[in-house]
Amino acid sequence: MTNIVGIDEAGRGPVIGPLVICGAMIEASKEHKLKEIGARDSKELTALQRERLFDEILKLVKNHKIIIIQPHEIDIAVESDTDNLNWLEARKSAEIINTLKPKIAYLDCPSTNIAKYTSYIEKLLNIDTRLIAEHKADAKYPVVSAASILAKVTRDAEIEKIKHKIGQNFGSGYPSDPMTQDFLKKNFKKYPEIFRKSWASWQHAHQAGGQKRLGEF
């Protein structure tokens, strides 16, 4: 019996909200069942399809772990001279592997240097797990597709929680979204905990807001 884990994330790019990383574990002999229920890269699915698959995936997998990384932790990594978002994701991936203890772990690699990324994770592991890190692994391995769906549905739910809490709709949270851009300009200071302040879009809004206030003064 060989347990395999797929690891993927949702929410690397948004200026609002958390980054979610998920690991889904299943017996290798049963991985085909994930494909049979329609698990594939979450970006190819509608929100309704992902939500339906979320529960079906949880019934099939042997175990899973979801890590929600809040904006302030992302900012610490991005603004560090010795850290970055890739290494933060790598550490969380190692935490997932150490918790689930699979024989093989398939990772959707965010780094252009796959060998260096893999080596970084290997040094953090306390178990003997074979790592297979590839670009677009979520489109190739059903177990990574399953992780991508769990991560995406969780991230979307976290965004809805934020909208409910502040009573405002800010769109997707991505800098390219006009609704997010408008919300950011008007509220960059009002809700500091929901923004990634290390993002250029937040810093531009902050600078523009500060200049406006000085001019008005």
C-alpha cells in the first residue's frame, strides 16, 4: 500500500486575503478514482463544479491538510532579504508532508528552479518521502488536481468571510480586477489586516493616498 500526496495552492497573486496550500493523500491504487469523479486543474472548473467536487474528494482521500497563510505572514516573507513567497510555500509544503507522511509527494512547483525548490523541501522533511515537483502538476496528476480544488474552494470561502465581515464586495481580490482596484484605493488604510502590503498595488494606493492628503492639507 503506497500513500501518495498531491500539494497545490490557491491565491498567490491577490492583494487581498490569504494564500491557501493544501495536501491531499490517497492510496496510489485509488488515484484513478479522483479522475473518474472529474478532478482536474481547478482553474478549468466552475465554482459550482469545484464545490461539488470538494465533498466528493474528501470522501475519497485518506487524509488531507489545509494551511491558510494570512497576509501579514506573506508580507514578512516577501519583504525579507533572505526569504520569499516560494520558500514560504516550500516550508508549508514540508509541514504538510511531515504531517501526512506519504511515500511519494507530487508538488505543483512555483519556482523556475525545480531542483533548488525540491532540495529546500527535502532538508525540512523528517520522513523518507520521494518528491516529484513539476510545473503544472495540477493538470497532470489527479491527486494534485484534488489538492488544487480543495485549496481553491477554501480560499474562495475565506474571501467570502472577509466580505461578510466588512460588509463590502471587493471582487476577486486580484490587482487586475477593477472592483478590487477601486476598493483598494478607498480602503487601503481602513482594513489593514486583509491586504498584502508588500504588493506593489497596495503600495501604489498608499503612496497616492498619502500624496492626495498632503495636497489637500
